[in-house]
Amino acid sequence: MLLLFLKEETEEKNMGKKGIEEAQLSDREERIVKKVEKEGKLFQDLALAIHKKPEVSNYEFFASEELSKTLSSFGFSVEMPAAGHRTGFAASYKSKKKGPVVVFLAEYDALEGLGHGCGHNLFGTTASLSAVALKEVIDEVGGEIRVYGTPGEEGGEEGSAKGSFVREGYFKDVDFALCAHPADEHKRTGRNLGCVPVDIEFWGKSAHAAGEPEEGINALDALIQTYNSINALRQHLTDDTRIHGVILSGGSAPNVVPDYAHAKFYLRTSAKPSLEALYKKVENVVAGSALSMGAKGKMQAYQNWVENIVPTPSFDDLYEKHLNRFGEKFTPCDWKALQMGSSDVGNVSQVVPTIQPSICISKKKIPAHSPEFVKASCSSLGLESILLGAKVLAFTALELFEEPETLKKIKAEHKEQVKRQLEF
């Protein structure tokens, strides 16, 4: 058992260092690999520092500052804040020679009360190292490299910033975007749910609950009626729909008619048109509950809408080809199968070809958003995934810079996938 343990530990430590025979590398690829190996420790240390100081949406001051400062030290111009987010940034390096524009997406927020249970300390550093490595060859290839630091992927205050980057035009001249998300396996980009996080509020009128109840308007009753009506609505919704929420406020004393009640809900479904329809249905429920109780009701999104991911399979195929060169493989899966979570990477995928494959940071199954995932996010395998991910992402981007016809085909496929997304 001891020998087996030592073997597994050695494999974990070597994952990010698995190399390709030099004869199989082009000159540019070789320079990318050397840059990753040279600078890898710096980015691994940064990932550990971010892990030790987890920050939630709109408060990622340390992570955004350190990532943007590091990119600046490698010759990137940095805009911060960006897209209206105080902890967002846009770093760029443009060669004098014309070529495509690539964006490496960087996330770095943590989960409230848990920490980096989604591995975003690795996510942001992998994206940044990918950009630094690709910069080694961009002047001769031609084009522009950008890293967008996008706060609050997990949602929350000023959450899901990628929606703001899209809305504010940061992708209007971008050709493609890519990133890799930590997980317990290597897996291609898949479909997921769009999501609207909403506040539902009711205002009534206080009164003595025993002495003069007829003088009151119970805001909590309106909210509970809404909760129950949403439960009733579920039987008339499709299987790709999820609605879940919590009541945050419903009064402070039993002998006072509550004059205010507040809940938060997530509305999720698989495509933008159906998400808009779902929003309207729940909005009608809120209006009906307010009317029946004589209260004032309001529903509104409290952050950006999160759109569903539109996969571009041939783009993932390209990433997979380079992943295989490092001795790693995707877990077989059907990219059309619906994943029931949400990510604002979907907002980007609606406008440019985008991939977010999973990259393995654990040799055993671990649930996302768990203490086990927090531990894996600072493990030796997690840290080595930064090097592996940077190489594979940079190689993938490089091929699209070098092969204009391949990029043209991927862009055409993406355009068709956006049109067809309701058919899946």
C-alpha cells in the first residue's frame, strides 16, 4: 500500500510536467512550454496566496490586484476597474502585426463561508499564465492577447461580471475565448442552464396582530402565497427548468403584522427565450400575490442575467488534441447532455466561440462547492494543473492564430450552434 501511495503521489506531482518529445514540438510550442516551466512557480505561489485569502463577488481586491499586477509585469497593459466592476480588469498585449484577438477568461472569486470550493484560485492563474506563455510568440504570429478578469462567477453583489463585459462591448472585436475549469476529471465543454437571480419583495402595512389585524396588510402572506404558487407552477414546466429560493425576511415579532417580506430565487432553464418566458411567469405570480393581499410587490434581477453555454464541439476537439499530447484524456461524455448548473461563461459563448473544458485536480470524485474541493484547490495536483492548463490553452490558441481556415470553420460552427441551441 505504501508503494502504491508513493506511485500515485509521484504521478500527481508530474502531471503538469508531462512533456512532449521535443521532436514533436514546433519552435513556437517549445518556447511556450519553456515559458510555462520558467514562470510556473510564480503563478502556483499566486494561486496559493489567493486560496489563503478567499474573497467573494465585488470584494476580490487582493486577487484582482495581484493578477493584474503580475500581468503588467510581463508587459500587458491593464485597465482596472473594467466593465463597471471595481474588481474587474482587462489586460492586453497587441503585436504590431495584424491577427486574431483571443481572450483568456480569468475567475478568482470564492464561495461565501467556504472558500475556493470551485477552484477559481487555479482558474485565474491558469488563464493568466496561458496569456504570458502565448505572448512569447505573438509578435511573430500577429494578433492580440487579452485576459479579462471577471468577478463574481458564483453570483452575489455585482455578480456574473462576464455579462457586463459582453454588454459593455469588450467582446465586439474578439475572435474567440477560452479557459479551463478545475474539476475531478478532464471533460469537454457542455451545455448548461441559463439563470436569473431575483429579489422578490412585498410591502404591506403593520398592525397589532391580535388587537387590530383588520388594519394590517400582511407582506409575509403575500410572499408565502408566491412561494406556494411557484411550487404549483413547477408541474407545468419542462424538465430543463429549475426554480429554487429562500425567504430572508418575514417580520420580526409574532404580534405585529409584517409590513415587509423578502426572498431570493434562482430561475433557471436551458435557453435564453425560455428563460425570458420563465421570468415573465414568475413575475406574474408576484403581481397576482400582491393584488390578492392588497400589498405592493416587486421582482427584479439583482445581478446580471446568466445565459446558457453554447458549446462549439470542434473548438473542444482542438483543445482535446493538445491535451492528448500531454498524455491526458477527456472523460467520454455527450456534449449535448444538459448540466443543471449555470455559469456566466455562457454570456460570452453567445457572442464568440468559447470553450470551458474541465481540467482534473483530483484523482478521486469530489463534489463541487465542498470542503474536499477546497482542499483539492491547493493540492499538488491542483497546482500542477496550472502548468498543464496553461500549455494546452496556449497551444490551442496558437493553432487558431496559425491556421486561419481552422478559426474560420470554428466561427462558422459557433454561429450555427447559436441558431440551433433550442433544438438540443
